[in-house]
Amino acid sequence: MDWGSWGGGLERHTQWGLDLMEKYVKFVKERTEIEQAYAKQLSHSPLALSLFCQYQAFLQVVKELNDFAGQREVVAENLMTRICVELSKHAQELKQERKLHFQEGRRAQQQLENSFKQLENSKRKFERDCREAEKAMLVAEKLDQDLNATKADVEKAKQQANLRSHMAEESKNEYASFLQKFNRDQSQFYFLEMPQIFNKLQEMDERRTVQLKEGYGIFSETERQVMPIIGKCLDGMKAAADSVNEKNDSQVLIELHKSGFERPGDVDFEDFSQPINRTSSDSSLGTPRGTLDGRLDPRLLGKNKGKRWLFSKKNKPVITEDFSHLPPEQRRKKLQQKIEERNRELQKEIDQRDALNKMKDVYQKTPQMGDPASLEPKISETLSNIEKLRLEIQKYQSWLAEAESRMLSNRPDNTLRYSRHLDHLLTLSPHWSLSPDATNSDDSQDALNQPIYTEFDEDFEEDLASPIGICVAMYQFEGSSEGTISMREGEELSLMEEDKGDGWTRVRRSKGGEGYVPTSYLRVTLN
């Protein structure tokens, strides 16, 4: 059993095992980089909201895709921490351990070689001393038999022979001692030290193999752990696709762009050949009126042309603050939107004012926390903003009342609803009663022209109405302003009233309570 042949083979095998581990770490690290790049390319920033379900479905697909990308990042992170980091750490530890084991083996080999050299040296010395002793003995015998030799020479030769014999005997004892020591060292090396070192190397290599085996398992386990979530993402994409309803989108488009104009009546025949009063019918919105000299007024003709010819190319209108450049229905929606925006801004300013007042009270009670006077400029600015917003809201409300009163006056079918609304107001406020003489007076006409929010009168009529569908909240919404209602993500609600084009839908919660929520936050299913 030679350490050289065994040690060389073990060195090559253990080094091959460490190289394999490092190669696998490099392979997993490259896979991690691919996953990270893939996740980065898959991720999309949030998109704007829309009323159309096809776009809402697209938003849901993007959201699920971002979740899918997140799972790829989880895979990359787990592969990096559980395989690359751990195996690299183990590889460094194994390299140090392997180095120590082979150093221990070489040291034991060197000790055995040194013991063998001592044995060989003692053996050669014993052999040399034996030859010298034998030679000295022959010389002494030869002189003893020589008649011409003196007695002194014979005695000297005998003493030299005895000395050489004594030296040979000492070399023999030394050789026997080193031989015994070498045999003991050799036995310890081959039966104790070498097996121990081989066992340590075997245990180290098997431990490395187990670690590599676990790394192989983690590689597949990491992918398997995210498969349920990825499956949910794919199910969410399929649900988003199933939620697309072309009829709903068509209805949303109609509600967004309906003008509120009445259809034009028939054009009356104007006989210019007869000198009679030629006037067009007032019942026709599209019939241009004539001027005093009987010619067509080009201003009126151009104004009515846009109402009659729907697909004509229109010049860009001059945008006015009261949105009077828009059709009646679109104007009403824009004004409602402005009122809601200003109400939200007003609520923020009111909250800020209350917070500043509370802080001022704290400063007054505890001066060391701050100077109350330092808050006065901010409080004054907030009060100014509140007053400004209230004036703007009143301005938009007056324009909204004007727009709705015009729409009501042009739609006979709304007279009954308007009278119901007025009766309801009179019931709520008896001191609003009208005198019999007032029914035809200007004051009564002014009362009929007071601001009316048409959505409110529909609320009065439909208090006891049954739901027209169901809807599910796709996002959480905190209803902080008046008329709105809060909802949780995933909550199922009863649909009480569809969006009228202003971006809000009236719903009822299962635990009670009705209010408006953003339409874009809902997935709607009509009965």
C-alpha cells in the first residue's frame, strides 16, 4: 500500500468533486441572472384607469403579469441564496478541510520515510562494522602465526580486532532498535494513520456529494413552490379575458358621448314664390330661421349644421369655463366632475384646517412644543383656499342647475319626474308652500328653475328598487366624501344604478349602506 498512488488518485478525485460543485454554482448563477432579466422585462408600470371593460381586463392582465414576474424574482432569489451562496460557502470549507487532510497524510508519509532512512543507515553501518571486525580478526590471526612478528604487534592486532567486534555488536543493537522502530511506525502508518485519513477524505467527499444532491433538489423544488401562485396568475388572466363584454363597452361609449340634443324635426317647405310670411317650424331644431329680408341667416345655418350632420368635419370649438361649448349631456357630466373634484379638494383643505387648529391648541397648551403664531399664515392660507373652493363649487353648481333646467325644458318626458321632485321638496320643507296666485307668477317660474341635481331625484324614486346586477371590487376604495361608500378589494356588492357617464356607480353593500364608488374599480355583471 503506497501513499503516492493512493494519495494522487484521491487528490484528483476530490479536486474533481470541488470543480463539479463550482461548475454547478456557476450554472445556477447564470440561471438566476436569466430569471432576473426575464422578470425585469415582464414587469410593467401601472396604467391609467378606464371605463371600458376591455381596458380594465388589460389592466388585470398586466397586474397578473407583474405578479407572475414577481414569482420569477422569487425563484431567482431562492436559487441565489439556497444554492449559490450555500454551496459556495461549503466549497470553501471543503477546500480547507481537504488541504488539512492531505497535509496530515504527507506528514505521516514523511515520518515513515524518515524512520526508513534511519533503518537503512543503521543497517549499512552494521554491515560495514561487521566487515571491519572480520578483517581485523584475520589480521590478528595472521600476525599470531607469523614467527617474525613481535609480541607487541600481535597484542595490538588483537586489541584492534576486539574493538572492531565491539563496534559491530553496537551497530547490530542499533540496527535492531531502528528496525523495531520502523516496523512499529510502518504498522501505525498503514493500519491506523492512513485508514483514518482515508476515512476523513471519504466522509468529506460524501458530505460534498450530499450537499450537491440537495442543491439539485432545491433547483426543482424552488420552481415547484411558485407553480400554484403562477397558476393563480394565469387563472386571473383568463378571468380578465372572460370579463370583457362588448355590449357593456358599447353602452359605456354611448353614455360618454351622447349629446343630449333632441332629434331635429322635419324641415318645412318655404315657398319663396308667394309673398307671404315664410317662417320655419319652431318644432324643428335643425330648421334655420330666416332674416327680416327673407334670406337665410348664415350664423344660424352654421350653428344647426353641426347638430344635423353628425359626421361632418368640425372646427375645434372655443373652450369655455362653463363648458357651454359642449352638448348638454356632456356639459352636465363635465360640471358634475368639476364639482366632485372641488368637493374632494375642499374636504382636504377642511381636514388640513382642522389639523392645524388642533396643532395650534397643542402649542398653546404646551408652549415648549412650538409657537402658535407660526401656524397663523398657514391657517389663513387654508381658510382662503376653503372660501375660494366654496365659491367655485357654487359657481359650478349654478351652471349645472342651468344645464339641467335646459335639458328638462327640452324633454317633455321629464316633466312628471320634475314635479315629483318638487313635491318631495315641498313635503320635506312645508314652509315652501306656494300661494294659489303664485302658480303663474314669475316667482314660481324662478322656483322651478332652481338648481336640481337630476341624480338625486332618481335616488328618491329608487330607494326601494331591487338590484340590477352584481359587481366585485377589484381595488380597495375609501369613501371619504359625501355620497360615496367604502369597499374592500374582492367584496361583492349589489349594483343599484349604472354609471351615467360621470365615472361613478351606485352600489349597495351586503351589510347595508348605499353610495357611489368609482366605476373603474368594479367588475360588473348585469342581471
